[in-house]
Amino acid sequence: MATRKTTTSAKRLSAAEREAHITQEAVRFFAEVGFGGDTRELAKRLGVTQSLLYKYFPNKEALINRVYEVVYMGRWNPFWETTIQDRSVPIQERLTRMYIEYSKAALTRDWVRIFMFSGLRGEDINRKYLTILRRRILEPLAVELRHEFGLPSVTEVPLSTMELELIWSINARVFYFGQRQWIFDVPVEDPLDDLIAMTIEHFLIGARAMLPRIVGQAPALPVAGTPAATPL
């Protein structure tokens, strides 16, 4: 008589293993249904009772916080930060390297879908992550761009919101590749690395023209319909 193959039960898992298993399934669950998903359904998928689920996570908010730590902070790569500030490498090369590596974490199914669901539900995941992204990636990048283009340092001229908005456009473009695949079901057809390289080259061409005006080192563009001043 054939022996029936048993599945891993709650009794066979240590507390740490059970907690990790719940977290992994929660990531898949919320990426699929969003944060409106009921914890009863999650418990059902796990094959455990809801009371056991709450033994490890006292409420849904605690579970969502763990998902944030695993999906976003757990995949944060210090390489991104060090690469941006490595002035021994040309800025176009280091930005291309950094965003190619960044895309390996940020353009996965769970990363993109959970981020979108979080924004729609008003969860804190987006705010917390974007605050860290701004402090660790975007602001240092602004410093490097000023250095690259020979502009005043941030101690001489503080960063402006307009300056940071320009830099946000890189992330917006890269994240859109993930949205197309995991939200709109329209994957990009060209190699992602090539698209990121093109995005960085395009950004730097524009930034070279725009940043001096934003920082205040070049005259503002004339208002539409107003004749430009005649050079002496």
C-alpha cells in the first residue's frame, strides 16, 4: 500500500519557520488581491486558523508592516547608494549600472503590485519607502549631478523641489516598465537593460540643459510670446 505524502504541518514548523511561511504567503496574497484581502482568506490559503495567524501577527497592520520590511527594505541594496557616489566612474555609466540593479528588485511582480495597491488604499508603505528613496538615492544623485555639471554645491544653494522633481522622472520612467508588465499586462518588448540605458542617456541630455536654470546659474526661458533679449 502506497504511503500518503503529507504536507508540512503547523506542528512540524518551528515558530521562526512558521512566521516566515506566513510572511511569504502574505506577500503573494497581497500582491494578488491587494490590501483589501481578508486575513481569513489568507489563513485558509495557509491551511491554518485565523487565531494561529494572529498569534504571530496581532493584527492586519502588523502583517502589512512585515510585508513592507520583507519586500522593500529587505531587498534594499547598498550597492545602489555606493554606485551613485563613485566619482571614479562616469556618471552615465554609474547611473545605468545602478538602475539596472535597482530594476531587479523594483520591477518584480510583488514589488510593483503591492506598491500600487498600497497607494490606492492609502497605506504607509509608499510614503515610508519614497522617503527613504529620496534621502538615500535622489538627494545624493542631485549632489552628483551638480558636481558633474559644475554647479554650486547644496551648501551654497540648497536643493529645490523642482530639482528633485526632475530626478524623480528617472524612477517614474523605470517603474513604468514594471507597471506595464504587472498592472497593464503589456510587457516591454526590448531588453530592459537597453531601455534603462536609453532612459539614463535621455535624462542626462535634458538635465544638462535644465539643471543650470533650475539651480539659478542660467537665465530663465523667455515666456511664450515674449521676444528674447538680443545679445550685445
